[in-house]
Amino acid sequence: MFFHSHPYKPFIRKDTKKLIVGTLPPPRFSTGELLEKDVDFCYGSYYNSLWLFIDKIHNFNLRFDNSQEAIDQRKQYLIEHKIGVCDIVESAEREKVDASDLGMQNIKLRNVVGFLKEYPNIETILFTGGNSKNGPEYFFRRHLKVYNLKLELVNNEVPRIHQFQLPVGSSLVESSFRTIKTVSLTSCSGAANISISILPRYRQLKAENPNFNTFDFRVLQYSEFF
């Protein structure tokens, strides 16, 4: 049994307004066996593609390697755009050493609600995946139940948007609640390409431009939030 521990602490600052929430990076980030194009930082897997989308959106020409400069580039972007990262899974066990969310067992979650209370400027959570089993939204819904909270649907079109009311302090008066919006982005992983291909919006854009692909679709979707 492989013990898969998250290698990175939450990256959050006092002025953070948006929080990226995923699950766990691939096991090689915990064992230190990075690939040549991996970056030793949150979402550093070259095959995860989040930073490829951000690079395309902003024309950054980011480095994709094991260098400190590549890490610093990503930290600078997050700081300037007031974006934080706090994946919801602290650790899990795996029978098979891979990055599958479904393969996680004996899962320990991070106290994301606790971080939301600690950093009151956070307004939006960006899930890097939807409500499929063992996905970030799935775990967050389970996490909210501990606090007797739940997500309320705002927009059912992809990317689906929800919100919830986070109590502030111990008072239960209406003015002591803070509204947090959640956005369930299409997963960065290649496994999501099949689900993208059947979306009506994707098919429409593909019909208008045969060269349009699933990477372009994510860039278009993510550009609104990154």
C-alpha cells in the first residue's frame, strides 16, 4: 500500500480572493521523482495542463522544468492575481501507484473551511474538476456537511457555479454570513477530454472551427477566472 501525502502546504496570502482546490498531485511529486518538464510546485505536472492554460491565456512564456525560476514565475502570478491554492486532500493510500482520484483510499481531508475563515478576503473557490466521486467538489461537499453547510446551485451550465453561506463569528444573524462562490471547472487532466467532446458548447465551437480542440475549450473556459 502506497501512502500518498500531499507535498505542498496551502499557498494562501492575506489578500487572496480566489482559491484553487484540487485533490492530490501525482505520486512522483511526493517521492521527488519529477519528470524533466515538471515544476516542483502546485499543479506542476506538465501533463496536468493548468499552467499550460494560464500560459496560453496570458502569453507568459513560462518555463516548464525543475528550475527555481519556474517555481518563482508561478508564485509571482498567483500573488499578483490574488489567487491561492489549497488542495482538499492531505493524504490517501493507494494500492496502485498512480494519480487516479478513484484509486484513493483512507482519505484525510484538509480543513478548507478553516482556511476560508482564517482568510476573510477569499470570495471564490475554483475546483479543478466536478462532482464525480473523489473529485474536489465531491470532497468539499462532504467537508461542508461537517459544518452543516451545503452548496446551492447558481448556474447549471459548465462550468457549474454554486454558492454557500459561511458563518462569520458565533452569531447567527443574517449580517454575520459571508457568501462564497464555487466554480467547477472542467478537469485539467486528459481523462476529461471525452466528457468535453460531448458538450453542446464544444460541438458548436468545433463545428464553427474544425481546428478547435479540447485544449482550446479549456483555455476559453479558464480565461474567465484566471
